[in-house]
Amino acid sequence: MFAKVKSAVFIDSLKLELSSFADSPVKGILRDETGSICSEVELKGDEKNPELVWKGLNNLPYGVYTLELIKGEEEMKMRLVKRV
């Protein structure tokens, strides 16, 4: 795993912590329960600041989402919940 999410529950932003650094950024895709893409982002961290914040998720409806993180050839998926 090259990243971990601080909490599986979010309101308006997601906090990620990178465990490895390289030149390639992390691409994030957030999908709803039907598999539709709701939001996409490219984030890049460094050794001084391993924590990344994905902002602007306050307009998404409440519910269950799948977060896909892609860094080079590596890919991670995890289930998240947006709540009040």
C-alpha cells in the first residue's frame, strides 16, 4: 500500500497519507454505488508533507463511495462513506 486514508468516513474532504514518494503523482477517482465517476484529482506529496487533502467533496450526495488510488502501476481501492 502506498497510501492510507485517515478516515473511511468523510464530509467535505478526504485526508490521505502517502507511505512512499516518487516522481509520479497519485490519481484519485471517487465512484458512487453505480460505478459512475463523481470526482477525480491528481495529488502529489513530498517527504516533508506526506499528508494530502482532497477538497471540494461537499457537493456530493451522502452515501457509499469507492475510492480508487492509482500511482504508476500500483492501484488501491477502498470503500468510503459520506455522512453529515
